[in-house]
Amino acid sequence: MKLFVKTVSSLAFILTLILTYSIFIGTVDFRSHFFPLLQSLPGNNTPCRTGSPLRVFMYDLPRRFNVGMMSRRSSGEVPVSARNLPPWPSNSGLKKQHSVEYWMMASLLWDGEGPTREAVRVLDPDSADVFFVPFFSSLSFNTHGHNMTDPDTEIDRQLQVDMLKFLRESKHWQRSAGRDHVIPMHHPNAFRFLREQVNASVLIVADFGRYPKIMSNLSKDVVAPYVHVVDSFIDDDPPNPYESRSTLLFFRGRTVRKDEGIVRAKLAKILVGYEDVHYEKSYASGENIKVPTYPVGNHYRGAWTAYDYVVTMKSTEGMRLSKFCLHPAGDTPSSCRLFDAIVSHCVPVIVSDQIELPYEDEIDYSQFSVFFSIKEALEPGYMVTQLRQFPKERWLEMWRRLKNISHHFEYKYPPEKEDAVNMIWRQVKNKVPAVKLAVHRSRRLKIPDWW
């Protein structure tokens, strides 16, 4: 009996020792097994990863629907692959901020391995969770239909007609009426001619400013961040970060906007006269780079000039020297300026009553941003007073948080762990259960949905 007790005690001691050592070196995740709720406590800004990567079937489309619009050298009918994928052009000007479609396609073309991928391309459509449509509808608008009245607009419209014809002939589209298809429409005017005919799909949008609720909403669609225009602040590690940013509030951009964006012109009058506030009207800043049009043969439309680079550099410097960066609504509730501020580690001040933010189910923006309603922002002196009284320690906490989360707003190729495109794919994965429910219900309903 004594021998049995000693044996059991020895085994228990050894098991305890092994378990303790495993936890210490990290081979056993004690918290996830015994305290799973710790992984999603409020205030934890580290997005969680669950399950296997999303399985995506990507259509092989002729290049005229995607990279063929990037340059003449990208034309032709040879399918795009990781080996012949052209890099996003460095002189693309305004087109860059809505290039989400390019980065999503590139992430699926990448044939590398590793645990950092949220989505992988599958060649068997029957094994796919969703179907990706690599039509660069934002680039099509910016390339062919930017003025909405010129003859080139017809090219944009025809591409949409051809794209819809292709989809309707696909048995995969027919099987779900497009509900399990992912279509990037990041520019507010992307796919504008036939948008309502693909509104059952999962749309990748910048916001919902140009969409009625019955067409696009959070229940089925994904809000993706703009691709930032200013350079990322890589070496932001001064000894006194609060004192090193001498400007209280910074804004540089167009002040004449439509809809909710009319607040910009009103703010220009309210914010005048403050020594520590920089509010400047500009046509070539961040998202609002006014790119000159040159005759064919000299420069192609959309190219950056030396002037554009100088003004963008001024915006970069201004954001890096400011404690707060103002983000009022543009023609739609959002703009690229918010994401320029994030990668500049300048605490965003968001003035927009109807804005939706990327991956907000995983990231708490109130931990690194300040929000004012339009009514509050337009009360003379109120916003500036609030920002001047903002506690230094609270600002430093937000600044540190910005440094920790800014990588979620970087588009990379090859994709990196929890970068912007991986975060977007994870958002798409979150929509899959609702997509499957909608598809299954549609197959048995005999009358229009009554819910």
C-alpha cells in the first residue's frame, strides 16, 4: 500500500512539474483552456484568431478587369499569378487610397506558407467558403469614369456589364444568387451603374454613405480601411512625445464637401485665430491630392507630380508634429485622413455622426480616438477647449495604443500577420454563417421573405 501511495505521489509530482514547465515556456496556453473569457475582455485591443483560414475560390478574370488598368504592360489575357503580379505603382496618386481590391487579390495569389494567413485560395470551388471577384471597380472608376461625363465613362459602364454577364453565367453565382461572393467596391462610386444587381453579395466598402440600407449594411458587408497616403511613422520614439508635438490640432485638406462634409467649411470659420490649431485649405493633401491632367504622351492621368509629393510631405510633417489630427466627414462619412493620422500616431479627432469604422468588433476606437458630434464641433470654442484640457497621461496612453495597433492598417505584400488585408479577410469570415443561413433559406422559400 505504501509503495502504491509513493508511486502515485511521484507521478503527481512529475505531472505537476511538466505542466508548470510547459506553461512557463509557453507550449501550453493555460488561459485559453481554463479562462477562455480572458481572450475577449473589454479593453483588449489584440484581435483574436480562431479556427482555420477562410477558403476562397477566386475567379480567373481577363486582365482588363483588374491589373490591365494599372498600366499598358499589365494588359493581355494571361492569368495573373504570384510570378507575374505587377507591383502597385508608386505614382498612382489618388488611386492608391482605394486600392483595397488589389491587395485582397494579391493576398490570395501569394503562394507562401505560414500561420499568419486569414484566407487561402482553393482551386476546388466546392471546397470554398466564399468566392472572390477580382474586379477592380474602384480603379475602373478612377481610370475610366472619374469625371462621370467624359467618353471614358462608357468603358467603366461596359466593364460592369461584362462583369455581371460573367457572374450570371457562373453556376456558383446561380447557386447562391451571389450571396457567397465577395466583391470589392471601396470607392463610393465603384460599380455605380449596376451596383443594385450585386447587392446580395458581401461588399467591401469604405463606408455606407452612398448606399441605401437595403443594399449595403453591417450585417452582410465589410468596412475596410483606406490605404493611407502619408508615410508610416516608423521611428516615433522621442524622449518627450507629448512636448515634441507642438501643434494641438491639425487639418489639411479640401474644405468644400457635400452632404455631411459641409461641416468642413463651417469648421474653417470656427477654428480661425487659434495659435495652436493648424486648419489649412489644400487641394493636394492626404486623400485630397488634386492631380493635374496632362496630354497623352507626356504623363498619364493620375500620375503624381513633384508638387504632390511636396504637399504630401507637408501633411506628413504636420501630422507628426501634432497631438490631435482632425477628421471631419468628406463627401461620405469617412476619408483617408483618419488612416493617415493612425499611421502618423496622431490621435484622431473624429467629427462624423454616421461613420462606420473598420473591424470595430475587434478594435475599440475610443481607446485611441476622440469623438465629437457635429453639433459639439460647431459650438464655438468647445472642441478646442476640450482638447486643451485633455489630460497628458490620457494622451500618452492613446499615443502608445496607436503605435501598437497601426500595423492593422498597413497593406502588405506578401501579407503579414494581422495586417490590413488579413484583418479584412477575418471580417469576411465572420460573415460566413449569416451567408450560409441566407443561402439555405433562399433554397426552400416559396414566397418572398416575410421577416
